Amino acid sequence: MKQLFGLGAFKNAPIRKKLILSTWLVAIVPIVVIFAVVFFVFVNTGAESARRQAQLLLDKTVEEMDGYFNQAQESLAFMVTDMNMQTAIDNYVSGTYKEQLDLRDFLRNRLANVSTVGRRTAAISIYIKEADRTYSRDFSDQPLSGIYGGEPWFEDLLAGKESFAQTEGISVQDQRPVWILASNIISVRNGGVLGLVYMELDKQAMVQPFYELAAGDGDSIVFEGNRIISANEGKEGHYVSLYSYSRMLDSQVEYRLQMKELRQGYTAAFIYFMAGMAVLIILIYLMDKMLADWVAGRIIRLGEATRRIAAGDLEVEVKDGLKDEIGELARSFNTMARDMKQLIENEYLVKIESQQATLRALQSQINPHFVYNTLESISMMALVKDHYEIVDMTQAFSLMMRYSMEPSPLVTVREELENVRNYVTIQKIRFPDRFQMEYQVEEACLEEKLPRLTIQPLVENAFRHGFEDTPNHKQILVSICRRRGFLELRIFNDGATVSHERLARVRFLLDPDCQENTMDCYALRNLSRRLRLLFGEKSRVTLRSGAGTGTIVSLRIPLEKGDGENETGSGL
């Protein structure tokens, strides 16, 4: 069962992978499910919202059209109750020709001043019943009796049976479809019908707002079962019918909203939801990865530190200042590492103190002051007798003795080189014109620290092993530089080379793990041991030798942290 669900592999997975997978299981998967449920609810809510929005637009458009009708009716009502107009009509019938012309102009001005519904008004006229004359605002003066005579609504208005009529027809001017509104003029004096006011409303202009409403692909508007507006003829499909009642038309206006419009809304909503979910998942993943990397990184650093300390590096320290469980573990680890280092250092110190005590015991066997005074006396006697070489030799030897008996274990490179020069002075007197001594020392290295009597024994080895059985002129080179955080010293001589067997033997004895108890290669082994005790395991003593290249003893001493990181010195 565990293999089926991969639990065994999960248990052995890295901590970072476990953290990320746990977030997917407890966060991202539930979020996907929640998003699916929310999307389903949103789609249904969105569809209902779209229907309500369409219904509101339909109601507003129908109300706007009814408003145009109301405005037209108010204009008609104003005109039929205008006393000046009734007086003008009464006087027109009995007036002279000139008076009739004046009254005609008066009536036309009245028509021009009446508020209408703008460009939606196709025509507006006044019909005088007794004179059988029609006057229009646009001077066309189309005879209404000749056009509508015999029409029930026209006759009923003139007979006083009806006061208002509304019907559909065609314009008397250009034959375009119109709605006709007419109202008779009743005399306030005798109650008789003086005539009527006639108005045409352009049907195309009146229903123009419905064109904007039915702009969708396949949407249509239907009045009393007849489609009057359609965005795309012939593209009938699944639609939702919405209704709004028009008071002026006394009928329902049907708005057929294509489902395609709603589906487009669903698609857009789905895209937005998917995009939002993708962004959220990415953000959760990135935040989880950062958190997992942070937590796992702390654990990994702790694991690396344990491996380093197992390899013998006691300088390791885990830097974690937080106060959680991992931080507590790191602090406990650092305490353990410091205790181990202290115990080992105490053991080394005991050995070093024992060696120093032995050395002091040997040094105390000879009174240093007696040695110095004797050498000074020899030097003075030689100076009196002009034996200057003896003077130089004794003074150099005296300085070497004083230098070797100083108590401080560490000296500067400058002091160590001065001791080497004193030694070379003695050797030049012993072997005149037999060798050339050269120094290549970087100025920045002169104040660096190293153990006392580090370089001079190596130069002495060059004389002892490199120049024996070689009467030819030889060369010794001392090179000191800083490179990549280390102080590097090289003592080169072009004398006799070291055999392969001897070279392998020396390298074996210089290995830190070598436990062989022997006096062979004592000087190099002692120097290597001193460097490791003082500077740690990063210090090195190496030997190279070959025909044509000479013999090179190299020392590698770690500098203080930050020193010499970018320094590069010249090599041999």
C-alpha cells in the first residue's frame, strides 16, 4: 500500500522536496477545488446578472420611447387648448383673403414654436374643419381631408366622437413609416369641433435606441409578434426572451438575447478565473519555494557542518541566530565543536609545552652571556689584527645565536630574512664565489608572521644536500609572496636533484597521517608539525625536485581572514 502511494520514496526524499510537496497537498490542491466551486457559482451569478442588466436596458429603452410619445402628446394638448389658436381658426372662416393670409402665417408660427421631439417628428399640421384647409410647419400643406378622408379615426375626431387618435401609417410627405398622433380642437365657446392638430413621428427614429440595444450577434426586438429590429438577419439560435410593457403602444416589447452573448461572458469569466488561479498558484509556489529553500538551507548547512567536523575541520561554525528548534540545534552544535576544539588544543599545548621545556633545558646548559662575550672578544681581537672576515663571521654568528635564543615563537618575515642573511654571510666566507644568493620578496609580506627559524634551516638544507659533490657555481633563491589568502615561501636551489625514491620517502614522512617514529627528514617534519600546530591543517610543506628544474621546498601558511585575497605574487 505504501509503495502504491509512493510513501516510501517520500520518506527518503530531501527535506526541500518534502516541504514543497506538503504545500501542494495542503494548499494548492484545495485552492484549485475552491476555485472550481467559486467559478461555477460565479458563472451562474454572472448569467443572472447579465439577464438583469439586459432587462434594465430594455426597460430603460422602452421608457425612453414612451417618453417621446408623452412629449408629442403634451405638445398636441398644448396646441388644442391654445385660446389664441382657437380665435385664429374662428376668424379664419369669416375673414377676408388678406386676413386669412395673416392668420395662416400666425398658425404656422404657432406650429414652429411648439416643442416637439426634434428629428423624430416627421410632420406637424393644423386642419381647419369648416374651411377644409391644412397648414403645415414646413409649408407643404398636404390636404389631410384628401388623404385621410373616410378613415375612421379621422372622421371620429372631426365628429367629436374621439378626442385623440394614435395609429400607424406612412408619412404624407415622403411615404416613410410613421406613428400618427392627432387631437381635435374643441371650441371653448360652443363646444364644436374647429379642426385637429396632426403629428407624425418617424418610426425609424423612434426605435433607434433599440438598434443599440440589439447590437449583439443575432439579438432582435419584437413588437406584437413582428420582428422590427435584428442585428443579423437569418442568424437565429438559442436565445433568452426578455419583455417590457410599453404604455404608449399598449403592448409587450420582446428582446431576444442570444445565448452566445452569455457564453462569451462565461468564456471571459473562465479566462479571468484561470489567469487569477494561475497567478495565485505561481505566487504560492514561489513563496513556498523561498520558505522551503530557507528552512532546508538551514538544515543543509547544519548537515554540511557535521560532515566537515567529521573530516577533522574543527574551525567550522554554523551561523543561525534564530530561536527556533533549528537555531537551538545550531547553537548546541557550535558549543560541541568549540568544546572538541578546546580539548584537542589543550592536548597539543601540553605536547608543545613539553617540547619547549626540553628545548629550554638544552639551552640552559650553555650560559648565553658567556657565549656572547666570547664571540665579542674574538671579534675585537680579529679587528685589532685586521682580520675583517673573522669579524664579519663572528658578528653574524653572534646575531644568529641571539636570534635563536629569543623566547617569542613567532617573528616577522623581515626578522627571519635578516637571520638568513647572517647565515649566508658566514657561508660566503666559507665558500667564496661558490654560489649566488637571490631574494624575491613582496614588500607587503615583510610584516607577516611565521615561526622562528623557518627559512634558515631550509637554506641550510640547500647547502648541505644541494651543493655537496657539486663544485660548480650554484644559485639559491628565496621567494615570498601572498596568494589567495596564503603566505607562500619557496626556497629554490639548482644543485643536486633528489632521487625519485628519496622524494617519495620525504613526501610520505610529511603526510600528516604518518605515524612512523624516525629521525629521518627531521627538519622538514618538525617544521611541518610546527606549522600545523600554529596555523591549522591548511598549512603545507611540499618538496619538488627534477632534472633541469632544481629542487624547491614550498611552505603555505594561512593569512588572517581577509588578507591577501586578491594578492598574486611572482613564482619561480
